Amino acid sequence: MTVDMMECVITRMGAQGDGLADVDGTSAFAPYTLPGERVAGFLEKDRFKVERILEASEDRVAPECGHFGLCGGCLLQHWAARPYGAWKRELVVAALEREGLAADVAPLIDAHGTGRRRVIFHARQLGSRTVVGFAERKSHSMVPLAGCPVLSPELKDALAASRAVAEALAPLKKPLDLHVTATDAGMDMDVRGSGPLPPMIAMDLAAIADRFRLARLTRHGEMVAQREAPFLAMGRARVVLPPASFLQATREGEETLARLALAIASGAKRVADLFCGVGTFALRLAENARVAAYENNAPAVAALARAGQGAPGLKGIESEVRDLFRRPLMAEELKRFDAVVIDPPRQGAEAQARELAKADVARVAYVSCSAMTFARDARILTEGGFRLLEVTPVDQFRYSPHVELVARFER
């Protein structure tokens, strides 16, 4: 049976970066479209498969990557910067409104800087061919990459190095993930999925690491080769990174989030840093305050502790490995702090927020990568007696629906 092509108008942009259209009384997602566009295509369940753009938006621009539309990494390269930035800010405003919260939401800060400093490439064996790249959107199919324009110049050789490593591991016939991070000592790569390395392949990988001047090459965190310990400067400190460390996506993003959080905690004598990671905030806070840092990732806490001990002029950092989802700092434990900086993962920190709401803490700097879970936790804090004074959205994931933010709470 032939299905007739339909026409519809894109009415708005959805929270995940798809255009939305009202089709036969149903709201349908239309990927890679923009508000105001008239398109033709076919309705497939809740998605509108666009075959032609009949009237393009004046905000449509040429994407900078030849893989755009197939690779699942970027969804919004076709949208001009001004409406894209306004939409990202509106994601934060809408999340707050859904929780009945009002706050001063600042203009979006563009923190893309020179580009992303960490990337995970996937490698798969397709017959005799080794394919290295990203997955297609909502698919396990691979897009063989020729390059990636959102990466920083420090990762210009990351794809070639990853391809060389994947080809050396091809005889093992395993799907691989290759974590590459730009550090002040050079690229750091951790390979996941290979299983134990035969001696000859390990020697080949060491030679590849030398050829691409990798600072370090590890397999599931185990050393394969190291030219220099991979480190990053954070304030006065120098942090040697554990393999595949979590970091803010861009250097400018890290500096922006730290600047905003430190301004909120300014003047505090004792500060708690919750979900501290390798010390993005703690190491900078300790230049002016005594800091207690908590995180569930033991290698990250160890890296933070070593960096704090080696940095000159810090006021002192206590660090503890602690699962703040299962064992949040209780209100009684929090009362010794003048301020709290909290930067949870995407699921937020509901249990910790409930203890903060009961605690005698004057100020909270809440750093978040999810407007939705932040708004939930913000409601808990405001119901506990805090005022949400300001929220600053930060964009370090250009062309994606992800937005960071820093919020100021005061008693």
C-alpha cells in the first residue's frame, strides 16, 4: 500500500534538539528541522521522517561537518548561533518553571573555547575492515570519521592514533572504546574492550604510542606505555589524571564553571566540595579556604589528594571516598561549613539536597549538567529555606541539547 507524503510546519524545538510538529493531532519529532520550516515526509509512529524541506528557516545555516545528519554526535549544526543560544537558555527557564521556581537566569555563556578536550571513539571490525568513529543517532551502526570539527587542536591526531591502535588490536576481533584526553603533557589514551593483551600486540601498541607521542597509553587503566605522566593545571595545583578521568568537556568550560562557583563561595573559610572529581573546584577553593572534598571514585580522590599536597600555598584539603547517593553528608556534618559547592552527575543529588535543605549552611553553589534534575533539587532546597538567587547557563557542548549551569543559593 502506498502512503501519501504529508506536509507539516515545525512549530518549536524539543528539549532533545528535534523539531516538533503537530501532525493529525499528534506531536511528532522531526530531526534536523527548525522552528517555522514547512517540510514534507512521512509519519512513523512519533517521528516525522522528512523527505524535503519546502520552506527553510532563515536561521538555517550550512553545517561545518560533512558527517552531520548521519553521525549521532552533533544534532544542531544547522542552526544559527543566536536562536540556538536562546533555546539553550530557555531549556533552563522551562525546567525551573515546571518546578514552580523563579530565578534570574543570566544569558548563556559560550564556553566551547577551542573545542572539546576529551573524546570516546568506537572501533568495530566489519569483515576485514577496521572502522573507527561514532555511532549513528539511535543506532549501533558506525560512521567512519574523516575528522571531527568540535575537538580541540590538541586532539588533532586523536583519530589517527585511535585508528592505529584499533588496527593493531584487530586480530582480537573485539569492539573497542578508545578514550582520548588532551592533557598538558600530550594525549592520554585508555583502551576499553580488548581483553588481556598478547605480548606482541602490547609491543605494537607501545610503538604506536611512541609514534604519536602519547603521554600515556593504558588498557582498562593498566599501563601499556608512558612518555610522561598526563597532567592538567588546576589553579596552583598540577593533577596527574587517572586513566579515562572525568573532566569538564572543554578547558574554557572548566574555567568558566570554576569562576562562577568560586564567586558564590567567596569569603567562606570552610567549604565542602561534593562530587569533587579530581579537584576542579576543590583545588581552586583551597587557595582561600579550608576544603573538605567528597567523591565515590577512589582514583579521582587519590589524584586530588596528591595534587593538593604538592601545590604551594593551599589552606588545606581533606578528601574522602564516599558514595553521596547512598551516604550523603548529613545536616549535622554540614554545619561546620560556611559554603558548599556541589557538582553531581546527570541524575542530580536528591538525597544530598534533602540533607542540605536541613543544614545550617549559608551558601550553596550548585553546578549541574541537567536542567531537569537541577530544578528538582532546587525545589527541595527552596522548600528547606534557601533562596535561588541566580542561575547562569554555560554551553560547553556546542551543537548538542546539553547545557551546564551554576546556581547561587543563599539562606
